[in-house]
Amino acid sequence: MTEAILVPPEDPGKDLLLHAERVTKRFGGLVAVREVDLEIPRGSIVSLIGPNGAGKTTFFNVLAGILDPTAGRISFDGRVMIARPIRPWLEPLVWVGPAVVLALIGAILGNTGQTSVAEVLGLAAIAGLIVMLLLAIVRPLPYTRFLTRIGIFKSARPNDMVLAGVGRTFQNIRLFQNMTAMENVLVGMHTRLRSRMFDALFSTPRQATEEAAARQKATEYLNLVGLPGREEETARNLPYGDQRRLEVARALASEPQLLLLDEPTAGMNPRETAEMTELIGRLRRELNLTILLIEHDMRVVMGVSDRITVLDHGERIAEGHPEDVRRNPKVIEAYLGAPAE
């Protein structure tokens, strides 16, 4: 059972970037997502559509690591990232185990008169416990791999998904409104920067060089999304459509392989919608991005999508090429209602 979760299935015939299997999310007695499967080939644009309340954003939040699934699993780039935890109760033993062993050895040595060695071991036990607790908080990849080797699995958190290569925007804009456009993009870039506290405190050459390079790259992202010359404008002062573009630029700054766009044209006028549609296509062409899109505007969906998955009441009711989905009776019924008998 453990191996089935910790080791993803191999399928050499498909170049899948993301593979979701039977993902379910319950909130008490409400099933928001029920056994949804989704495959996203590398380099594709896949749209997730459905009526209001179909479970699209909930599914997105599971993919992004914001919500843990009730059942199912999600593999990203060949590695299982999200699933129900396995033996999480065992992890605290990993934190305190080495410290307890050192403390016991120190106690034994103290009873035999070797007090100086016992004191050193006592300090080492305290230091080891602090280090293990910090590792548990930060959860670097070597630590998570170690947990996996001993049979412990913990579902990825949002920062884990960003580090793995998943960027996202939100249905409701979540910019840092009192920061400039440049600062918003730099915040999205922080997971890829290598300077540390020491570099910032002492203004090392590495920190100065990396900061200059980051600002240059942030400017390039702002230009790409259509915000040239707006670097120093405060986010809250930007028009609504430009705030949407800025959120895309911030997501791009994390250098994702997969970009999740949650209703990127919501609230836009027809001109802005057309520009965003064109931008989505450019992101795939110029940055070689894979894109998963939630969108209600069918002109956008049909214009950019390679494949479409349709949810209704948390269940997948259709999947396929845009024209096939457009003609699917179940999709027509979900959007327009069943015909009167």
C-alpha cells in the first residue's frame, strides 16, 4: 500500500507533466470534488470548465497544495507530490529520536563519572533537536526524501509545489496592493534566488549581482505581459486588467513548468480578454510553458485549448478536444439544463 502511493506509475508512452488520479475532496458531508482524473501533457494548454459550483477552484487548490485531498493522488513531473498522508504520526519520532539517544548516552556516561562528555552530549542533543525541528518546518527536498525512504509521506505544501515548478494566479486578485509592480514580481522570484541572510546583512557582491539580475528579469516579465514602463507604479493604482497581467508576471517569476490560471479574463472587457487570450498562447510558445486554465468565457477556452475537461457537481462529465466537448450532450445539459419533457 505504501509503495503504491510513494512510487508513481510509469507510463513511457506518455510525456505527462501532471497526472491526477481519482482526486476527491470532501468538506464534512459535502463532496466538492469526486474521483476526478486529469492528465496534462507537457507543453499543452488544458482548460477546466464547468458551471458555477462545479468544483473547479477546489480542484485547483488541491493541485496547488493549498488543500489536502480526501482521496487520490497527484504526480508532478514523475513524482507523487499530493496524496493522503502516510504514517504522519511517525515524524515526531524522527525529530526527537536522535536527541533522546544522545541524552540517554550522556546520562549513562554522567553516572560513570564522565561528566564533561555527558555535558557535551547534552548540548548536542539540544542542538540536534533544534536542527530537526527546523528541517521539519522548512522541509528541504533531502528531508522529504528521507521521510519517504522510511515510509512516511506528507502531502506537498504550496511552497513545495512552487519549488517543484507550479505557478498560479487566483480567481480574486491577490497582489501586494501597496507594493510596486516591480516589487510584486520580485516577491514571486524569491524561491529562485540564492543569496542568503549573510549576503543581505553585509551587502556582498553576490547579493548585489543577483539583485540587479533579478530586477532585469522582472522587467522582462513585465514587458512580456504588456506592462512596459510600469515597474514603479503601485499595484493598487493599476487598472483592473493590468492587475490581472501583473499577477501573471508574478507567477512567471517563480519559473514554473506548469502555470495554473484561475479565470484570468474574469471582469475584463472584450479588448482586454482578446489580449489575455493572445498572451496565454505566447506564454506557451515563447516560454515553453504548460498551462491549466479555468475559464468561463468559451471563446477563450475554444481559442487556446488543446484539450478540455468538464466538471459538474464535482465530477468529470466530459473530456476531449474542444469541438468534441462543445457537442457533448452532457456538457450542453450542464450549462443549459435538461430539456423539459
